[in-house]
Amino acid sequence: MAFGDVSLERLIAGIIALLVGLTFHEFSHALLADHLGDHRPRAMGRLTLNPIPHIDPIGALMLVVAGFGWAKPVMVNPAALRGGRQGMALVAFAGPIANVVVAVAFAIVYRVMALVGAGLSNEEIATRLELADGEPAVVRRRLRFVDGQPYNTNDSYFPHAIVAGSEIARPGEAPRRASEQLPPRKFALPESHC
């Protein structure tokens, strides 16, 4: 399988992103062709945001097995388009432009989620670090700059027992490179109530 050691959450998010991306790509071809006078995509049921008419079964299988795939192409009659070759060029570019729009929209959603703290819960951190109940962890937060302006933060979590006495636990000794180092904070993870 092409996905390797991917978590279920990332796999589901990837499938949703691909469905949305492929659907908007093919829908954009169909919408512009219909707008320019070729009504074949409408007659074939491709002028819809429902992903089912746009999914090619073999292309979807290849996506899972080989890591690349495709959707059903939208059939367009160039002779029916207003604008001739320019009309066909516009229809052809509609899909890639839709890809950029969808990518920007998903990037904005991702960025907003990161800003509002849709990160890991204490329980998820404890599970990933294999910490015992109440065992402390150290978080190293780095503030990254782009062109001298704060851009984002990155958190790294470490079991306190492993990093005690290291430069990770002593932020003043950490080297300063492309990102500023903020002091780590210690916290005790809550006891699980299973």
C-alpha cells in the first residue's frame, strides 16, 4: 500500500481532500464547458459537486495501490464551444485553477485550525510518548520567523526523564538559528479515567 505507516485520521483526511479536489477539478471543466455552450457535460451528469459521477474506479484503485490516480475526464465537444480554441483552452485551465483554489481553501482551514489550537490533547501526547499517569513531559516551543515577522510556532514534546539535564530542558543553551527558542514549560499530564 502506498500510504505506509499513516494514521487513520490522516488517511481519512487525505481521502476527503482528494475527493473534494478531484470533484472540484472535474466540476470546473464541466461548468465552464457548459457556460461556453457545450451542454454535453450537463447531459452526462457531470455538472454536479457529487463526487460519484467524477470517480473513475480504476483511477481510485491506482491511487490506493500505487499512490497516483485519476478521475473520469469530462467529455467536451470543442466545436460546440464559443470561442473555438480559446474556449477549449479556458475549459482545460479550469481544472488546474480549481486545484489552486481548493488548495488555498484547505490551507486557510488548516492554518485557522492551528491558530485556534486544534492540536494534540494531553492524552494523545501521553499515549504517543508512552508516559505513565502523571509523568511529566517537557514541551519545546519554537517561534519561527519569515522576513523578520513571526510566522508560526512548533511544539516538540519530550518525556522529562529522558531530557532532564540536556539542552532541551535548558533553553538558554539552545543554539539560535533560523528560529527563536522560547523556554520550555513542564506540565503534568492528567491521570486517565479508564
